[in-house]
Amino acid sequence: MQVIAFVTDNAVEARTVDKILIGHPQSERDHNLQGEETGARNGGWFSYDIKVLPGQAQELSVIYMGGGRGNRVFDVLIDGRKLATERLQKTQRLRTYDQVYPIPLDLIESKDKIKVKFQTHSESIVVVLGLRILKVQETL
């Protein structure tokens, strides 16, 4: 399996609570990778446990591979609750998509970790390249 490294700026690193190095065996073990059809095709799913700061505003940041042929329709769940349904555009070429999801406070108010699950729809696929929890950026 190929490990892909992404360059992030210092501001993102400073906001990072936890991150998963997708494709890095130790990081995936440390974050309890689980799944059925973990290639996440045709109704398959995979999940990770990731650290959060209890009761503090945070975001889930995900980098997806999208485009190309085939459907890319899937749900993003936190501890079994649907956070979003994604429908990545079909394009001539593969490309990456960055998506940031605010995490509802009731999902993290008394927890120090959450389970993030990616569940594909029928005849679909999801490819996750990066996953991290971020502290919400303070605005001036």
C-alpha cells in the first residue's frame, strides 16, 4: 500500500487535535481501523477511532480522492450518527477534495475519542487520503 504524505501549513498543524496517516499501518492500528469491504465499495465501510477534546468546538477535516469513473456516494458518520452524505463529482481526471465538517458538540461533550465511519452506497466507492480533527479556528 502506498503512503501519501500531504503538506500542511503550520496553522493547520497548530489546530490539529489528532490525525490519521492513511495507509500507514502503525497509524491505522493506533486508530483502530475496522471495516467490511474496507476498499469501501458497493456498500462497504471502514472506520477509525480518533481523539477529540471533550466539550470543545472541533471540526472533522477529510481529504477525498474523487472524480474519474464510477459513483462516489457515501455517508460520513460519527458514533453511528450521520454527519453528511457526500456525492463527489465525476470528472475526466481524478482529483482531491478537501471537506471540513463541524462536529456537533453533543457528539463530543463527554468523550475523548469518537468513531468516524465512511459507509458507501450501493455501486459506489470512497477513497479517503487524509483525516484529522481540528480545533475550530478563532475569528477576530
